[in-house]
Amino acid sequence: MALRIVPGSANLPLAAATAAALGLEATSSELERFPDGEIRPVVGDVRGDDAYVIQPTGPGAGDLLVELLLLLDATRRAGARRITAVVPYLGYARQDRRGRDGEALGVKVALSAIAGAGAGRIVALDPHTTALEAMADVPVEVLSALGVLADALAPALEPGAVVVAPDLGAAKLAERLAARLGLGVAVVRKHRVTHSQVLARELAGDVAGHQAVIVDDMISTGATIEAAVQLLAARGARGTAAVAATHGLLVASAAKRLRGLGVDSIVVTDSLLPATGDDEPNITRRSIAPLLASAIGRLHREEPLADLLAAT
Ligand code: R5P
């Protein structure tokens, strides 16, 4: 059974780099667009193969999710023997519980649709919710880019720097990063006012006189990071040396917002393409292609993935 990388249109450079790291070329695929906005992906020859469809689903979560579903269905109908959806950024993962009556469980809907369209397995990377597998009808491998982020951060950090979670949801991520770097941890208690406005209310931990490094799963509008940087300054941190997040969505002028904060560097991965084509000079995108290639290679050969998985 040959290994095939089937790229979706959301991040072609990542799919190509992942294929190259496996010594392959991505399978040819096309995306037709109807005048009314409907999309029709067409996959190349995958008959009898072990196919890995690579498609992050955001920003533009709706269209990109539908494209992923159509690609999975096309891959199944083209006769692939085994199909894995590799979703480096999983849109709708923030809808993992009902905050109030009348809401949907968006992540469960997305996972059911991905499995229903033909994926026998899903690979995700630092998803917003860690409880994916319990909500999916197929096995889910949750990878972590924390090693990639830690390698990028380490050279700029002083001993005594503090890793800061900008909200309670990021506390585990901060603990894991701090353990890798041998640093202390602080946690912000945040309150979201609107989709692009948050308040950082309290800080658990001491940052006075220390360099701070903020870590989160994603930067969307930048509101969470902005509020955390301001709170850290008010609590006497000696500057925010870096902000690290696996997913740089950077929507709604987030890059501009972050530029005004005086943070030395912002490190994200290439799970997503820059929204406007180019990033700001202080934003670095570290590649996860070697990580994806390693996971895909091992799944293909049916070898253990343990050291690549996110510990919960
Ligand atoms: C939410 O809990 C996430 O972990 C992020 O903190 C959040 O989605 C970031 O969004 P924004 O950049 O818009 O504050």
C-alpha cells in the first residue's frame, strides 16, 4: 500500500514540505470553484493507497471544512484503501461545550462529519480542546508542536524567565513548556467581553523583575495576548520577551495590534498560512512539516507515535 499525501488548498506549502520530508511529492489535486461559491475538489490517483489528506480548517473555517469533507469523500471514491485526515489546525474546536442554552457542540459536528466523509483516523495538532477523541467516532492522534516552539524560544530566554498562560485554558500548555525549558509558571485569569476584547483580571504567580514568555494554543484577534502583556507590565514583569502559539490565525488586524505591544518576538508554526500573504517582521513561523512527516511515516509503517503526542 503506497503512501500518498493529498493536499487541500488551505496550506499547499505545508503539504508539499511534509511530502518532501517523506521523500515524496504531494498527489496532484485540483479545486474548481463554481460562480456561486460552491467548490469541487478533484484528487489524483490514490487507488489502493494509504492516503493522508492535509487540510487545516481555518480561518475561513466553513469553506475549508467543506473542502476537507469533499476531499475525503473524493479520496474514498477514488479507491484509497486507508484514509487519514491530517488537520493541523482544527476549526470549531473552541465550540467544545455549551456555554449557554441553544448552542451547538461545533467540534463534535466537525469531527463526526470528518469521520463520516471517509477518514478512518484523524491527526490534529495542539487543538483547543484536548477531549477530541471522546467526541470522535474514529481514533484521533493529537500531536504537539511544543517542542518546535521550545526550540525557537530557548536561545532568547534568561534563567528565571516565567512562562505565562494568558488564560486558564492554556495553563497545562504553559506547564509543559515551562517543564521543557526549566522555568517557572504564572497564569492569568481572563474574562472575554466580546470576540475581540478581553479583560485580564488576575495573575497567579510572580513575574516582578522577570522576563515573561506567553504561550497559548492560538492567536486569533490578539486580544488575549494584548490583555496579558498589559497585566504583566502592571505586575512588574521585565518585558514580554516572546509570545508563542501553535496556531497564528492573526485575524482582524491582530498583527498590527501585536506590533504595538513591544513584544520582542512572536513565534507561531506554519499550521496556517499568513492571512495577508506576509507576516510582520517580528513574527516567525516555525515549520511543523518534519513533525507531520514523522507522524505520517510512523502511522503508515504502523509504528508507535508516543513521543510525538501531546500529553494531557
Ligand atoms: C481561547 O481560549 C484560546 O485559547 C485563545 O486564547 C483565544 O482563542 C485567542 O483568541 P484572541 O487572540 O482573539 O484573543
